[in-house]
Amino acid sequence: MEPSDELPLPPYVTKEDVVFALRAIRVHTAEQRADGEHCRKDGARHPCRLHRWGRRVLHQRGLTDGQIQTLVDGGAVVLP
């Protein structure tokens, strides 16, 4: 994967960006196929570009992987 393949991050992550990032992670989830994990939404190798972008946005906002998983699962986290 080339760095230029990545979607750009917003310069400042707003609450709206957090909502979009969570939606990207939830919609672009992994699906097991005979040849490995693929994105359920677009069929690309998992994690796809939008899933990676969503995680990068939330990491930029200061969230840990555990906090991200809590949000994806529908839990509450205090945003930094």
C-alpha cells in the first residue's frame, strides 16, 4: 500500500468527523471469505481505505483502540 492511497485526514477533528469516522468503521467491517478477510461494503481487502481512515481520524482525536471499540459497540466514551 502506498501512502498516497490513504484518504487525507481533516486538519482538526470535529464532532462531525467523529460521527463520520464511526460510521465508516461500522459500515466497512470485515467479512471472512475463502481467500481471507474482505470489507463487507466494498469487497476490498480488510481493512479497506474507509475503515483505515475512520480509525486514523479517531486516533487523531486522541482515542485509543479500546475506546474506539467501545464506541463501535455502541458504548459511551468521553471525547478528548
